[in-house]
Amino acid sequence: MRGKRVAVGLSGGMDSVVLLHLMRRLAPRLGYKLSAIHVNHGLSPNARDWQKFCSRFCLDLGVPFKATKVKVVKRSHGLEAAAREARRAAFAKASVDAIALAHHLDDQAETVLFNLLRGAGLAGASGMPAAGKLGRKQLLRPLLGVPRAAMREYALTHRLAWIEDESNRDETLTRNFIRRRVGPLLEQKFPRWRESLARAARHFSSLELDSQKLLRSYLKGRGLRVPSEAKLLEMLKQLGSGSAQIAHDGIVLRRYREKVFLTNPKTPQAFKPQTWKGEADLELPELGGSLHFRKVRGQGIDRSLLKAGKFQVRLRSGGERLQPDARRPRRTLKNLFQEAGVPPWERERLPLLYRGGELVWVPGLGVDVTCRAGVGVSGIVPEWRPLARQGA
């Protein structure tokens, strides 16, 4: 960081006071240009006093100081998250090369636990990175491995003053509840729970990097444009939710049961039932594929049924049942599709083969036992050949 402009995000609390004091001591040796930024959210009646405290503290240290007032707009994700967004936006506008934040080991452990409890994916379980990006700036957390107790000891040793945010006592805020109630309870049984969660976060972070490489390789291997690092991270985050539909380079990425699928974003074409008269191939462009029928013996659809009834290809309408296994009862397609791992968005556009009003065959599930060719009997095995389905 020699020669770089580094600003500490200074709230006036113990953590940021310790970070600024420590970085002021190290600046001459490491050669960076230090300053401090205070973001005034205006949410507390004491906000003006906090800004004055930060200004005086920087004056005593001889560190350039800037205060920025922001307007926090509460959204659906809560006031705390809205304040964090406003703060990051203010940091992003600062004329510096890097922003240093005072997150420490306890913050990391609490963040990982909070993210796991709300069902976050791999990115959430990775916690906060020690070094990252905020726009074109570096975002640094140099004290991420230091416990809160050690920082308090440092503050007391150097006789540092700090302010207490009254909102830190509000246990209706999830993070405060974890810090004040859950943390002490965990410590009774697991004294090193913070270190353990931080270590787990590092493992998850390593897995996330591997996931980035895999997704980048997956897209590139299918002739698609490789997104920027920021877009790639966002795609992984959305895919981790399990119900994402991510538009990218003319396709839509979806996830189902740990697999990623590339799907067509175009509105599906209307499909009218088509008659099958026994031909070897039946083109179904509206469904994006074709049916191929292979002649065999002892399996598939009994060929004699072609003479006895009219076969039609139709789409699913709801309530259909099939018995592909003689050892099990007739079941709904919904249950059979779930068991076979057929993605939900494909189920409504699969060609179903009927004989009159009787469902005979379903792609991925097989032939109904009532229409199956017996041992040595001539049969036909249908095969659905889609053009666009890709999964990995």
C-alpha cells in the first residue's frame, strides 16, 4: 500500500477508533497516506455529537478528516441494511485508493452464523473477505482475524475514548441478538466458536473461488461470453438461491438439484396434438426437438397396439397418471417427475404419447405397464431428442 491513499471508515465506536489509531502508528513505516471518513446517517439523536467526536479524535491524531451526511431510505430488507448500503455508497465516492473497515473476528463469526441461519448460499457462508473491491477501490478489513476482546484491551492500554451507539443494545436487530444472547450461550459449550466459524468461512470462500472457475469454464465451453468478476459473483449468489433465472448472452441460466441448465428465454410456441402413425421420426419444432422411435424386442410399446388404436402426441394438462413400474402403483406425473429429477420448467413442454385417452409413454419416465411389449414381442422404444437442453 506504499504511496496509496487509504481512508478508515470511522464511526466513533471502539472498533474503528482502534483501527484508526493503529493505522496511524503504522503509516510512517508502511508509507500509505491516511485519512478518515465519517458517515453521518442521521438516524440517532446523537449523530451530530458522534461526528464532532470523530472530528476531534482525528485532529488529535493529525489525520485528515471528512464527514459525509447521507439519507437512509428504509426498504423491504430493513433499516440496518439500508444504512449499510448508504454507507458503502458514500465510501465508493471518496477520493481514495482504498477503504479500511474495522470488522474483526467476532463480526466475522456473527456474520457467518447470521447468514447460515437465514439460509444463505455459499457466498453468505464465506462471510466477509479480508480484501475485496468497492467499485474501483480496494476494500480492506485488516483486523478480521482479531477478536473483539483483544481490540478492547488495545483501546484500554492506549487510553482511547470511544462512543457507544445506543442501537447496539436493541435486541430486535438480529445481529445484536446474536451478539448479546446467542454468542454468550455458545461460548459456554464451544469457547472457540468464533474461530471455528471464521475457519469454516475460509473453507467456504475457497469453495466459492472454485465455483467461480467452474461456472466461467462452463459458460466458455458452450460458446457464451464470460461475464465480469462482479457479474460472475452475482450469478453464483443467485444460483445459490435455487430458484434463480439469470439472463446472460441470449440464454437463461437456471438451477435444479445442484445442476445448472441453459434454457431458451423465448416465449414457447403454441403446440397442437400431432398424430403418430408409426414413422421412425417425428419432428416437433414447437417443442424444440424430435421424437425417434426404435424397433426392439421385449421392451418398449407393444407394436401390435399401432393397429388397434390411434396414437397422439400431446402436452401435459394436469392430473395425468402413469405406471412405469409394475411393482409400484399408478402415480401422478408430478410425483414421478420429482423422483426422476426432471426440472419443473421442462415438465409442461414434454411430448406425452397417448393411445386414445390412455397415457402410454412419458420422456424420462418410460412406458406404462399396460402397453409394454412382453418377452420376445416386437416393441418400439420412443426417445425424446431436445435441441436446447443443457445441464451440468
